[in-house]
Amino acid sequence: MRRLLQGDVGSGKTIVSFQAAIIAIENGYQVALMAPTEILAQQHYFSARRILENAGYRIVMLTGSLEADRKREVRRHISQGNAQLVIGTHALLEEKVEFAKPGLVIVDEQHRFGVLQRLKLMKKSGDDSEASRASLDRTGEGARPHTSSAEPDVLVMTATPIPRTLALTLYGDLDISVLDELPPGRTPIVTRRITDERSPEVWEFVRKQVAAGHQVYVVYPVIAESEENELKAAVKMYRELSGKIFAELKVGLLHGRLDADLKDQVMRRFQNGELQILVATTVIEVGVDVPNATVMVIEHAERFGLAQLHQLRGRIGRGAAKSFCILMTGGKVTEEGERRLDAMVRTNDGFEIAELDLELRGPGEFFGTRQAGMPNFRVANLIRDRQLLELAKREAAAVMEGPNSEVTQVEISRALVALRMRWQRTYGLVEVG
């Protein structure tokens, strides 16, 4: 398997990955699940233990913040095959980490990792000894033939909806699956846009939600104030919100410059309900799951990208209670900013938002900064030519993989040469060597 699973925030990708992990484990293999942040890795670890541990599966976590002795112990369990499901961060890529018998690699929030990082995790395997096989081959019958050179199956997941055409070009080596609905019982999030002049109304609404037993996120675009811009900053606003506006409530602060232990402590307190309001930057954008949080206030919303706004909104609406996303704007909003905010108010559909984001920013800027390998076509248009791209991929797959295909490698090579010459003559797009 080489598959990309994309689904909107809260659609159930994690449970799909756990089901895939069970299949691999029951056939005698180990599973690695890599997440981009410690908060998300811990969340997956606790979920996996809650769901799978009672069935006897052995689950471990490996992250950079673990003490050296604990790291050595976890690595030993992995290399000996005692750990069946290994959940971690980039720490899984370290040279000292060796798997006895890797069968499945799961990469969450795929766009946060490079292609080479994914490949490095796929290539990890320990020795091919009888002892390691004996410790893992629980089923025997029906298991795949084990060779040390065999690559594991790969499932990569993203909650950042990718337009179909962009997915075809970015992940042409992967089959694509889409989870396009939410679990039953979820109430659509209500999104409203408001100027910061009306902030007293917003804070009063927040106070009422907290009084009803719910929790609230308040997000800012920067950590600290700067002479270069007049944006409200998380640190300063935390002091104002905790010391003046919500002095009677329990308010926490979370941003990227805090050390890992303090981040973990703040996030745990919020998840456990000890904090009622969490002031944060976009560090909460990915993977944070607090079903009791029902309000997301985003200040200077006009300064965030469309995909980022949608990801932030996805932190709420994860329980049965009605949830609200409030987009506060300050100052003049550009025409493009107006389109982003209008889209957020109009729809909760992440795939519709992704298509608009592609249209607004273009493929080279889809994830915020231009990335190597992004398509830069001189003739094709990703938005206009979606059907043609899908047809081209199906035809190419049929030619290269079809068991009944009579097309030989020689014929493919001849066709490629003819195609190159034709395109060179017509468009001057390729050099004929």
C-alpha cells in the first residue's frame, strides 16, 4: 500500500490508521506512526492506549523530550520487536532507532514532513534473525514473506484538504482516498466576522460560554510585539486577558517559544479542564483535540491564510455542543483578505476552501512558502484541467501496471521519444537529447 488519506479536521482519520495498524500487527509486523509535534504524538499515544491496549497490543512512544535512559529502553523494545505500535515524532528518524520487522508506516500531517524524511522511516529495519521473527510471527499463516529488503506499506494522512488536481501532481506515487464527511452527532460550526471595535461584545460572549461549562481558544498571529507592525501579540494580550478582562477565570498561554515541558503542561491543563481560556499562536493549528472547547476567537484574522484559518477552526466543533468561530479584524482588509474571510463565513467544507485557496495563492504558495517539487506547468492549469489530469494519471497507471497490457517497455520508450519531439516542435517545452 502507498496511500494518501485526506479528510477534514475531525473526520476520523486516526481511527482508520489504528484499524490499518491492527491488520499489520495481527500479521506479525510492527507499525510506526510519526506525527510532527510532541503534543500530537502524545495525543495519538493516549488514544491508542485507550482503544488498543486492552486488547493486548504493546504500544510505546518515542519523542525528543524523553530522558536518555527511557529513550534507550524504548529503542531496545523496538529493535527486539517487543513494541508492536511505535508512536513518535522526528525522533523515530534517528540512526539509533531500528525496527525488528516493520510492516506499516503511518505519517500524520504529511505536509509537515519532507519526502526524504518519509523515505528514511520506510527504510528502517533491524536484523533478520530467527529470534526477531519468532517474537513477532504471531499468526504465521497468511503473513507476507519477510525479507530485510522489503519495504513496509505506507499510509500518509493530512487534515489540510488538498485540491484533487494538486494532490494528483504532488502525490502521483500514491493512491488517494478521501474522507468527505464527519462522524454522526457533530454540529456545524457557526462562523462570524466582526471588527475589533466590538471586542467587548466578543469577550462577554466568551464569558457566557465559560459560565456554561465550555472552554475557549483565543489566537494571535505573533508571539511578541514588534516595532515593524501593529499586530496584537499573544504575550501582551495574555497579560491583559488574564489580569483585567477575565481576571476571575483561569487563562493559559501557549506559543512556540515555550520549552517542551511547559508546552506539554499547559496543553494538559487545558485538556483536563483546569484552564478555561487558552491564549495561543498557531502552535495549536494541528492535532489538538479538546471536545469541550466550543469557541475559537481569531484576532487579526485577515493576516492568516485560508487553509490556516480552516485548520484553526477545526480545533472546535469536536463535541456535541454548538461551536462558534469568531474572526476579528483590525484595520483595512485587502480584496483577497475579504474573499478569504467571506469563504470562512460561507462554508465549513475544507475541500471547497482548499480549491479557493489554490485559486487565490497558486500552487507554489499553497502551504505558505514555495516548496521544491511543486508543479510549475507552462501549459496545464491545475484548476481548469482537473479532468484531463485525472484521465492522464489513470491512463499512465493502466499502461505501466496493467497485467493484461500488451505495451512493452520498448514501446513505452518509443512513445516517450515521439512525445518529446512533438512537444518540442509544437511548444518548445522540452529539449530533445
